[in-house]
Amino acid sequence: MKIIGENTTATSIIPKYKVVQCRGERHKYWLELQFVDENNSPVSGLNVWLEYRPLASAEDVAMWRWSGYDFNPTPPPNPPAGVTDSQGLVRFNDLHWITVDVKTDAQSLADEMAQRPLGLRRNPNSQPVSNNIFKPETRDPTWRSDVQEKAEAAGHSHHYVTIGELCDRLPQIEGWDEPEPPQFHFPPGRSLKGTEIAREALEQRHVIEICPFRAWVLTLHDTKDYDLANGLNLGIMADLAYSAEKENKTVDYFFRNKCLDLSCIPQFAEYPSYFHTLVVDVPFRDRYLPPVYLSTKDSEQPEGDSRFFTVECSTHVLVAWCGTDSLLNALTDASFGPKKCLPELASAGNIHGGFLEAYELVKRKFTVELDAIKAVIKKQKSLFVCGHSLGGSLALLYAAEMKDSHPVLYTYGMPRTFTRAAMPFLDSITHYRHVNDNDTVPQVPLEMDMDNLFYQTLGPLGDKLGFNWLATSVAGLPASLWQKDMELKMGMRLKKDLYWHHGNTVVFFRAQQCSMKLASPYQKSLIDGQVYARHFVAVKLYLVPSLNDECLKATGEHQAAFIQCLNPVSLEKAFPKNTNPTLDGLGTDPRSHSMAHRYLPYIHNQVLELANPALPMRRKEMRERFIREIDMGASGQGNPDEVQRNRQFIELQNMLPVALHRTQAEETGKNALLRFTAVTEEEVEFSI
């Protein structure tokens, strides 16, 4: 640095090789600032001012004083404030050659940017610093936003900032009572200091792109029809409910960090899969409030192992129940002696005794918290409930008690919970029950009357014998063999009040087509000169039988969205209500039960396929191969009944795009799908 003349003006300190005299008329500098949002829409009416930086750092001043030179670093008075015009522009003239910090009124900026929607593309360089060497934040020096590309093409400088990097103070944030402001919008070390414009960058226009003051909320639709966005997001929440929250606050981190980090859409990683959610951006005040995770095992007086979490935003309340995750949960599953339904659940019928006991434990320990959920729902908020395995059954019990609030319930791999007599009292519940092919858990308890000698006479021993029934089912032995043996040898009544499934079935169905193909050109038959062999081709299909009911009731444009309606009688034979469909292959397979490895990859890939039809995917290739095999079977090389059945399955699969129309019909939903397809890829499916 070289000091010339008096040290009382801004131009007293100047860089080497440039000499500006302080005496006489000094050079006047100007600066133009243009404020826009991520969609390049101007932010007008914004109060903006500049603050000069000190002329030297405290270290430099101390060093000069030590050498005998007393330098005053106080900058001149700040220039007058300005207001952005209809183009978001404000100009400052007659500036000193000093680095300035750009600041705006905090509250008006926060209020305005809360109303601005996010741009479609996300800025990875805005990701908060993780301070975690194992999961570092993502940085891409080559990334350019649309606003930046246009600004630089016009010869302007560009800055991407959050509101914290412009605010002069902390604005009032509705419902925020944390000691520190939200990290993404108020990055530590850079907030409330203004956005720096270096003195070398004066005399040009700077385009300041402001990230809107928004948050992520899951795309959920309060509808009685099946919805794929619900299927994916509630499935991820059902998996998230398995978090051991006491040791690792995964749920808390998802809603309080990932849903506030606008650099990317929220993701839930469970090796080897990385599931992205479908989300929309909302004003920050409409964000998710801190979630509440409740566990009877981790309460002040530990008892049992029933867990769930609840979280709310401005439009909905979500309650996710944890499935089998411990030995205590397994004992709950096995204790399926029937008990009479509570009046608040159903006015008739029986219920799985172990599930009822686990649910009553939750009600007893968390009465205050459950009552708080009821109070929130009364504020005209939709209720979404989900769970996997045991969690699905507890979710159904909760939905049964909350049926007056019209819950939307999605379950995955849920065992039978209620008996037949209770079903009429549960009809008002919107429930979609996902079953992954031959998953063992949805097949238990067995579809038979359990209200017999085991539980009426033997008491606790009945549960032990019930466990033997469960083990037999897991081994894959047909329930009919047990039925026949008990009816003959013990005289038990097995058809009084059967365990039934509740809800509309959504099945990931492994279908196969058999045809006759030439075994080998070198093998000859004495009959017709050729040798043929049976050839099987299998494919996994995503089948929602209730879509056919929707098709039959649809009219106009909605009707046109379907390929065609199917015969409901033949469809009922393939997918009978209140039970599981008859499957090809093995009768049961416990490996098909995993939420993270079996259910979620299949749902995730189906959403990806429909959101990006042009994307090459293995699942589509296999389905096309299966259709060709059906056509070959129809030409006389296959069983006509099998051909007809598989064609019906393909037509039902082709109806599935309707389940994504609600998301696609909204601009925010379209953006959610575009963001989803931009960052995700086909996950590995561990079964065909």
C-alpha cells in the first residue's frame, strides 16, 4: 500500500501502482445494483444502503502505529440510501473508492422473499458447511444459475445470496424460538454483515440473486384415490420411523435441517439406496415445526417398545409408526390371540391382541401428546398416517380411532389386524395397503378364526401355540393343511370370525408368462420333427386394482386419462378384497419384507419412470419383453387363460399414470417432479 497526502479521505489509501491525489477534485465512482429472485423477477421497493468498510484493518493500524505512523481508519459518512425501482435497480453515485457492504431492511426483505417461489434448479454451492469429513458439503465451481448466465452474458457481475447476507438485523421469524437463526438462510460468519462489493468492482452493475425465504414440505394429497406421491413420501416416512432417535436424531435432522436446506431436495439415505422425496417449496412460516418422536422404551418409565413420530406444517399433520425392530416387537407380532375391539376402534369384531396391547401402551403413556395432535387437526389440517409391518398395524389402529378426522393411511407389508366383523366400521378410512409380492408378513396371522380353544381355554399358552402357527406360515406350509388337521383332530371352529385385511390393495406382483419354444435345432422328434421346451419370462408389475373402480366412475377428461376399463368381475377374482392375491411362484418369502431394500426401491423407480418417460430403465425393458412373450403365447404357444390374465395385469399397470396426475396438474407439483428426476436415478430392485 502507498499513502499519499492527507489520511482523512477515502482515497488516502490506494493500491500500489495507482496514485490518486486527495487534494483537489477527486474522482467520483458509481455503482448499480439490481435485485432479482431465482426466477429473475425484480425485487422492487426495497430499501437499500451501502456501508463503507474501515480504511484499514485493526492489525494494519496497530502495525503502523508501532512504526510511528498514526493512521485513522474511520471511513467517510455512508452515502444516502436508495429504493429499487420496478426493474429491481438502484444506483449510487459520488462514491469513494472503498469496499462497501450492501444491506437492506431485514423485515421487509424477509416478508417479500417468503412470497417468492424457488427457481427450478438448485444451487449446490449454497449448501451449509457440514463440518463433517465423512459427509462433506457439495461444491461445484462450474455451476451457473440461469440468472448468473444472463448477467454474465450482459457483462454484469453476479452474486447469489440468502436473505441473511443482506439483512441489517434479524427479522421476526414466526414460530422460531431457536437461539440461532436458520442456518441455510443465515449462514454463520456471513450473516448480518451485508454483501461485499469490492472497491475494484465499482463502476459496474451487480446483479444480486436472492434465494427466497422458503422451506421444503412433502408433496401429499388429501384424496380418497390412490396417489403415487403419497405412496413414495409416506413410504420414506414409514422407513424413517425406524430411527433410533435416542442415539441418532435422524428424524429431527430430516425435518429441522434437510427440509430447510434449499440447496437440494430432502433425501433419506439407507445403504445402498438414496431416496429423494417429492417436495414443494412454501413460505418459511409454513414450514414443518420440530418433530416429536415418542418411544415407550425410552420414556421415563421404560415399558414395551412402541414408537412413532409426528410432525406438522401449515397444511397437514403426519404420524408415522415404527415397525418390528426388536425382540419385544417380535413378541408383539407373535401374540396374535384375538381380543375384543375397543368401542373407539370398532363396535364389533376382534383385534390382534399383541397390536392392541402395544397401542394401548402408547395411549396410556402419551395421552397428552396424542390429545395435542387432535387439537392441531381441528385447525383444518389434513391427517396422514403411515407405517411398515407392525407399524402398519399400529397406524391402522390409530386411523381407526381418528376416523372422524378422515385420515389418509398408507401401509407397507402390514399383517392382518382386525377380524371380519370389524370391517364395516372401518369403511370410512382411506387406506392403501402395499404388498410386495410374496412377502411373508401380510400373510399372518392366518386367514382363519382364532377365537377358539387356544385363546378361550389355554390363556397365555394360546399365544405360544399361535407362535407355532406363525413359524409354520413363515416356513411356507399352506394354512389349509393346518385347518384340516385341527378341524378333524380337535374339532375347532375355524370359520367363525376370520382375520381379514383392511384397505385397498396395492400389490407389487411378480407375473410370469409361459410359452413353448424350440429347444434346439439339432434335436428332432419322431412325431413332428421338432423338440419344444417350456420357456418362462417373469416381470414385476405395480398393480392398483382400485384404479379400475376410478376408471368406471370417471367421466370426461378424467375418463380419457385411462387406457380402458377392465371387467370388475375378473379383476375381483385376481385381487379379492380383504385378503392377498394368489401369486405365482413361492407361497411366502420373508426376504420380500424389507422396506428399504424391497418396497421403497420399487415405488421410487415407478415414480421416476412416470415422471421421466424418456429415461431408459431396466424395468421398462423387462416389461416390453414380457409383453412380447404374451403375444407369442396368444399365437398358440401359451395357455389362453394365462395370456388373458397377464394382459389384464398389463392393462392395469398402464392405468398407473393417473395416480401421478394430481402432482402433474399443479405448477408446484411439476417442479417437484422435475427436481426429482434431475437428481435421482434408478435404484436397484432386489427382485424381478
